Amino acid sequence: MKHPVSFLRSVGLLEATSYLILLFVAMPLKYAWGMPVAVKIAGSVHGGLFVLFCIALWRVLMHTGWPFSRAVLVFIASLLPFVPFFIDRRMRAWAAADSTQTQA
């Protein structure tokens, strides 16, 4: 199985992309063109990915030495559009730092 942080990063990027699709594609389709099914589908996908993201974040907390404050930062970042793409770089650096600490 993937390293917990790598899995979190993958799920985080998918979840962030689904959030943007929900906000900028499905919502306009619903309110501008009267297609509520778009929000139903995109919202369901996004909701499932968000739950998976929360599970992956919990897994990172349990299996790495991440402080709780870092997990809170990542969680809050996941609630804001576009921010998960920026926090992904930090998660990559944190994962690299974690792997060098375990090798030493």
C-alpha cells in the first residue's frame, strides 16, 4: 500500500478537483441552466472523496509523526477552493522530511 502521505496527497488532489468541478461547473449548470442533476452527481462524488480524504488524513496522523496542528492546517486547506493545490507542495516536503528522518 502507498505511503500514507502519498495516498493523502493523491486523494487530496482528486477531492480538490471535484470541489472545483462542483463549484464552477455543476453549480452554474444547476442555477443558470436548470440542471440540478449536475450538482447531485458532482456533489455525491465530491462528498465521497471528502470522506476518503478525512480517512486518509486520519491514517497519516496515526502512522506518521505529524503534529495535530499540521493535520488541522491540511483539513482547513481542503475546505477552500484552490488552496489544496498549494498545500500539496508542503505535504510533499513534509513527506520527504519524514522519510529522511526514518532513514537516519
